[in-house]
Amino acid sequence: MGTSTHPAPGTGTGTGTGTGTGTGAAPTAITRARAAEDLRAPADVPPYDQERAEAAVRELLLAVGEDPDREGLRETPARVARAYREIFAGLRQEAADVLTTTFDLGHEEMVLVKDIEVYSTCEHHLVPFHGVAHIGYIPNVDGRITGLSKLARLVEVFARRPQVQERLTSQIADALVEHLQPRGAIVVVECEHLCMSMRGVRKPGSRTVTSAVRGQMRDGATRAEAMSLILGR
């Protein structure tokens, strides 16, 4: 199968998480996963509370034995609260917003975007994990594709929230299937988790690799072709 391969575009700000179903519609993989983990849909997430976040950071500084009123920390609660607004912006974003633009090019072969930078936050320790994501899909029979930058924005939508890498990988793949309806999709994410590097077992440099494969990408030959392109640096 021929393949179009592209380097990762710049990411910019994301807009979106995949979402819900219309009234009476059968639940999608995304809505079933939300229900299984009791995750809120973006429409149900309350507005960001800057004042409450600042108060929480101040309390944390006190809890670890610091003085939040000393000069170096006086503005820290406000700074951290503003940073968290950005870091967790994906909680209030929909995947549909970044995947609505498509192009009818009649393209029938695999499209693969490699090395999309990932910065997310481990929901267990609230420390970062970072690395790269690779996204590939085979367009539907109508040959419609989405913009390459939209795939990078889709990663940001799901990465900008408290996460685990396994869920992040599946959410990206399920959003592609729900909104683009490709014949097949593959998502591979490789990350270093600071919860393993800076604390606990303290093994810096170790990377976790997760994958999610949907549709025709499950075919052995097609999956092998995608993985060879992903691994071929």
C-alpha cells in the first residue's frame, strides 16, 4: 500500500475532545469509555476557578513547610493557577472542533504524521509525562482527509488534562474513527514519565510505548507497514 508520510507540524493551541452522541444515538467508543471511567464530558466541566486554584496552591506550599508570603513565593499561587488553566485546557475542549475541516482529495492511501510532541500530566501524581505521538489513518472510501495540523491539535486536546498514557492513546484513535470515519487508524505514543524519573523507582530515560489500532490497520501487513514507517527514523 502506498503511503503519504509527513513530519509533525507545529502544534499551537488545541480545541477539542471527542464527544457525545445525539439524542437516541448509539453510544460511541468515546462515550462508552467516559461512562466506564466516570469521566466528565467537556460540556459538563465547570468553568476554571482561578481564585480556588490559587488558594489550593498556597495551602500546598504551607503543607510542605514553605512560607507562601516570602518574596520568591508571593506570586507563585497566581502563576501556578494561570499555568494550570493552560495545562488542563483540554478538559473543556471537543475533538469535533479540530476535526471538522476536511478535504475531498480522493486520497485512498495511508496518511501518517510522525513525531508530534506530547506534553501531558500524569493524573496519579500530577507531574508531567512527555514524548511523541504518531498518527496514521486510511481515509474512508470517499477519500476525504483532514489537515495535517489538525492531527497535532487533536493530540493537544486529549493531552491537556490529567491523563494516563493508555487512555490518551485510545482517545486519540477513537476520536479519529468517530469524526473522520477512516477505514483504519493507528496511534502510537512514546513518553517518559517524570513520576518514574524524578521519584519512586527513579529511572530517567525509560520510555513507555502504547498503541491503539482500529479497522483495517489491524490487518497484519497494513499494521506492519505503518509500524515500519513509524520506527524508521
